[in-house]
Amino acid sequence: MGEVFEAQDQDRGERIALKTLTRAGGDVLARFKREFRALQTTAHPNLVSLRDLVRDGDKWFFTMELIEGKHFLEHCKRDVDKLRAAMRQLAPGCARCTTPAWSTATSSRRT
């Protein structure tokens, strides 16, 4: 649905992540907005904080906290032990989550 890029927020003077919408059809746009709204008010140490939902002409994107690191799939690529360790770390957090935001979560890739 979208791609995530590193960007510079000129107003705040900080590096941020910018998630862009790659396809702007009606259903996809509605899902993109739902994802933003659901996660915007969710605060958890294992989730990035969302900042702004922006439209520039027919382009949609939202800004969020930038986290340094590798893409999850790159981190676990061809290493079953790393995948198991990551899943052991993620599972308890997912089990404790009580917000409906998880039902709208999507995976993204950094470029």
C-alpha cells in the first residue's frame, strides 16, 4: 500500500520517516486514512509515533518518528534463529495490545 522514506522536517529541524501512498484508489485511500487515524492516538514503546497526515495535490503521505535499523525481512533473511528470536520478542507485545489499530496495520518497506 505504501513505501517509507527518510526525510527532513524543515519546520521541526529533525529527520523523520515519510510514508507515501503508492496507489490512490478510493478503497486504498480510505484504508490509508484509517491506518493513520487508528495509530495516531496509540502510544506504545514498541510503536513509532505518527505526526501529520498530508495531501499535496493527488499525493497522500504521513509523517512519523524515524527509527534507525534494518527492515524486518532483511534482518531475518535466511536466518531461522533470528526470525524465531524476533517472533519471541514480538508475540508478547501483540498479545497485550488492546487497540483495534492492529486490525488495520500494514507492512511497509524502507527505501
